[in-house]
Amino acid sequence: MNSKIKFYQSIHFKIALVFALMLMLTLEVVGAVFVRQLEHQELANFKQQIELPSYIDNSLATQLTSTDTKTANKEIKTILARVNNTSITEIRVVDAKGIIRGTSSSGNQGIVGQKTTDTVIKNTLVNNRSHTENLYDSANHNRYYVSVVPLLASGNANNVVGVVYMRANLEGVYSTINSISLIYLSAALITIVLGLGLAVLISREITRPIEEMRKQTLRIARGDFSGQVKVMGNDELGQLAGAVNNLSVRVEESQESSDAERRRLDSVLSHMSDGVLATDRRGNLTIVNNTALQFLNIADEEQVLGKSILDVLKIRRQFSIRHLVDEDQDQVILDDLNEDLILSAYFSPIKRESGFVSGLVCVLHDVTSQQKEERERKEFVSNVSHELRTPLTSVKSYVEALSDGAINDPELASRFLGVVSDETERMIRMINDLLSLSRMDSGTAKLNLEYVNINELFNYILNRFDMIIKNEAADPSQKKYTIVRYFTKKDLWVEIDTDKFTQVVDNIMNNAVKYSPDGGVITARLLETHNHVILSISDQGLGIPRKDLGHIFDRFFRVDKARSRKQGGTGLGLAISKEVVNLLGGQIWVDSVEGKGSTFYISLPYVPYEEEEWDDQAD
């Protein structure tokens, strides 16, 4: 931020102002002491000048003790007239009874013979103590010095015969003091102005290298390390300028190293297959790589930078930042951040050498496939255990019944042995199916591939089911159904394993027959499209609920479990069919509407051959 500094904000102004204020304060203190001392000295000199000689006081005391009042008053007037001091405004002589016996003011002789009303004079007569004070006369705006001195009888220090009241004008004294103060104030102002100018010049010289260093640091802040501060000398400022130049070089080197490390880190983070998040010590995100954004289903990192990692990962209810820092979390499974992914989060604190924790690093790893495989494995083991336990329990029950005496009843024994045989066959079929799936899962299943006319093979498989219909037609308890074919007339030669493909079609046809209603129609179609052969088998059964369509090819999955077991199904037929079709390079899927039936589709890769190509291969 390079904003222009105003003059009153600059250090030049502040140094000059401080210097001027210090000079002003010094002159003010010195001036106050000087004027106070001058005033004290002038007043002392003034009081000394107007002080009456002691012989006058003695003369006045003698006259006040005289019994001839008239003669004494005239003598007092004569004595006062002989006092020649222009600073004294008036002198009054008052006897012990408070009667004014004389005054030096020619215009105020009328008060002679009157009783005084002045409280100060009365107090002096009573207390036998001198009194002095400065008064301000608001009538003429003058300041006066008043002195009241007791007159004592000769030879008796406690016998007060009267007082001398003297008032002197102080305007002359204060006029002199004011004149001298004005001269001092003028000199002080001139000194302050000159000092301020000198302070500005000195501060400019002091702050010039500081200003250059400020500009250089601003350039460094902008990333420009080209400038250098001129070193004026070897004093503190010169050493500071040299330090700034060294700092500029070091910062440039550090910046280049930091940029290189950041580019390396960004490159590593952007190409990592794991998500990485880093936080500050408060748990707010500072770094998020692209993989983490994809895992979290976030378009732009600006949406999460600065936010708490607890809120971004939705783990605030389970953990706190302190908990993540203090306790090692081996693995935290996150399955609610992205509906398509299951993530594992590993947290590690970022510690300095001093042990201070400056943040957290979180690594997100996609464990969707592992978690899915683990769930499928547990579910598979559970399903196998359950599927095998049911027939084994049945076999055990019937064998125990036979051992308990049922074997002696020929009819009952025959029926029980039939059930045991059926359940045993069911377990054998299930184990064979499991072995087939295991071989396909491990990749050890062998395919006997050959080019087969799929029209003839599909038609051959359906003919077997037509034959079953004819054989069961005479039995009224058997379900009646019809197979309808819609085949292309073109011969389609496809490279498949005939036995395994026949097993796939048998599984789908058996399901269609099981779940079709009595008198239902099963529709088989075969057509060619986009280098693929499409087979479909439709029934008119109960259909598959929408929620179960995604699991119809899962192992041991049944839509109607009770009905499927009753009809002898193992729950592995469609799973085997899917694995076989995948091995053949094709696809299998289902469309279904609940209550209206299902249609299974098989798509196999197909490369059309012309008759000439077959002839060339035969030659």
C-alpha cells in the first residue's frame, strides 16, 4: 500500500513539532520563573522605597500621646507633609480609639476627626500586628499596596497608641514588569520560529535516508528487488540502510526459493491420485488440490478456502480441531460427502521444530472399491452360510426323523428320503455354481470358443423348452405357457462358448417359466444392430420392482425370497449369467415394469462375414 503521506503526518513535521514544543516548554518555564522572580524583586524594592523612616513613626507616636489634640493634629499634618515619596498615594494616622488624626491626601482632609471604619486598622489596634496586602481598585482599575503599622508608646512595646495606614500605587511596578515580560515574550517567539526552521532542516536531513528506506521496502513488498538504498554514512542510519539492502537480497533469494518450492508442491499436489487438504492452526482450509475438489464434488477451490475443515468434511459432530491435533486418527471413513464415493481421511498435525502446531494436513483416499468388496465379501459369506444352512437343517431334521423310527414306515421313509435327495441336489447345484463363479472371479475359467450360428443355437435351446411343454401338457397340475419367436432371417455367426452360453439362456428361460402366469406368453427375439447381436426374452410375470433392478444380477439376490427357495432356486443363476456374458465380451441387462413382466437382453459382439470370406478361409 503506497498512499501519499500528508505533511502533518510525516516524521519531518513530527520531529520539528516535538523540537518546537520542547523549546516552547523550556522558554515558558524559564519565562515563568524569571517573571515571578522579577515581580518578587520589584515588589521588594518598591516596599523598601516607600517604607517610612523610624523617626517619623516615633514622632507620630509622640503626637498621639499628647493631651493637646488640636496642636498634635497640626503637628501630625506637618510631619505627613514632609514625607516626599511620589509612589505613596495616601498616609493616614489613627489613634488608639480609632479616630483619624491626620491624612497626607489634601483632598481628603474631611475625614480627620472621624472614626475609622476600616476593619484591618481595627484588627491592628487590637492585635498589635503589622498587616500588608495588595488590592485592586475596580473604580480606577489600579493595583495598590496597603501597609498598616502599629505605633507604640515610647519605652512600652505593648502599649499601642495608634497605627499608620499607608497606601501606594503599584501600577508603576507592574508596568515595568509587563514591559520586561513583553520583551522576553518577543525574544522567545523569535527563538521558537528560528528553532522550528532549524528543526525542519535537521529533521529533513535525518529522515531523508529513512524515506529512501521506506520506498525500498515498498518496492520489496511489490516484489521489485532491483533498487538499493544509498548509504550516507557509518552511523546508525547508514547501518540501517545497509541492512535494508542486505534484506532486499535475502528476501529476493528466499522468494525465488519459495516460488520454486511452491511450484514443485503445486505440481505434486495437482498430479496426486489422493486428495490433500491443508489448514491453518484454526482449522480453516488454505490448500485444496484438484483431486480433493473432485472427491468433494466442488467446482472451485474458492468455495471452500477459508472455511473450517470440520464443515467441509461434515465431521463437526464427531470431532473438533483439538481432537484431530491431539489424537492420532488412523482412519476416518467419510461416506456422505459424495454419493458415488467412499473416502478415508488421514489427519496429521503440521508441527514446527519448537513443537508449535501451525495447522493440519488431511489426505483423502478413495476406498470405494475396497469398501464395496469388503461389504460384498461379508454379504457373500453371510448368504452362502444362510443358503447352505437351510437345506442342511432340513436334511438333518429328516435324517433324525428317520433315525427316530420313521424309516420303519415305507411310505413315510420314501417321502423323507426324497426330500433329503432334493435338498442334497440343491446343495450340489449351489456348490457347483459357487465353484463356477469362483473360477470366473479368479480368471481360471476356460472358454471353448467357436463360431456358432446364433439363430440355430437360440432356436435349439427354445425347442427343448417347447418339448417340455408338450410333455407336461397331459398333466393338469403343470403350468401352461407359450413361446413366441421373432428372429432375423439372416444367419448370424458369433464366436462363443456354446455350453456356457446355453447355460445363460437356460437360466433366463427357467426364470421366465417360473414367474410367468398360467397361460402366459414368453417372447424370444433375435436381431442384429451396430455390430452386435441382441437377444431378448420377455415374460408376463410379476415384474421386478424399480428399487431391485440394480441388484438383480447380485449373488444370492432374490426379489421374492420365499417363492424362489420353494421353487428350488439358488440365487446364483443371473450372477453366473452376467459373468459368462462378460467373459464373452458382451453385456446383459433387464427392463421391467412391476405387475407387467420383465425383459432380459443379451448383447454379443458380432462381425459380419461375407460368403467369399468363408470360402477363402475354407481354402
